Amino acid sequence: MLVYVAHRYGGDPANIERAKKITHDLQVSDLDNCYICPLLAFSHLDYGEIGYDQEMEICLDLLSVCDVLIVASEISDGVQEEIDSAHLVGM
């Protein structure tokens, strides 16, 4: 199963470190599933480099191939979009 780990960013590098630890801990405790966090998967992009709408689009593309959504932070506007998209497909 592919598990999407949603975590707020907002340009704060500390959020990347928190998401990294959460995703790491989830993965090592559950080797039967694959945990993917878009914040980490797309960390090669600078914050705002391609624009918020495009960033959300690629995150939602990733979410669309996942089986489960886990919310691992406070709910930001972006995380709320991810939650809404997951609800639309019955996730």
C-alpha cells in the first residue's frame, strides 16, 4: 500500500525536518507499506519556485496514486486541499 504523508510547509525548513522524522518513523515501523511525503519528494524544488498552484497540482497528482492519506501536522491550506481531494475519491 502507498501511504501519502501530508505535512505543512509554508517555507519553514523546520517543517521539512519534522516531516522527515515522522515519515522515517512510520516507514521503519511498517515495512509492509511505502510512505511518501510530498514535502520530501519535492524538496529539490525551492519554495515557490514553480508557484503554489503548480506545486499543489503535483502533490495532488502524487496523492491520486496513493491508497491512504495520513495528516502529520497542523492543517494548513495545502494540507486541507489534500484532505479535500482524498475525500473526493473516498480515501
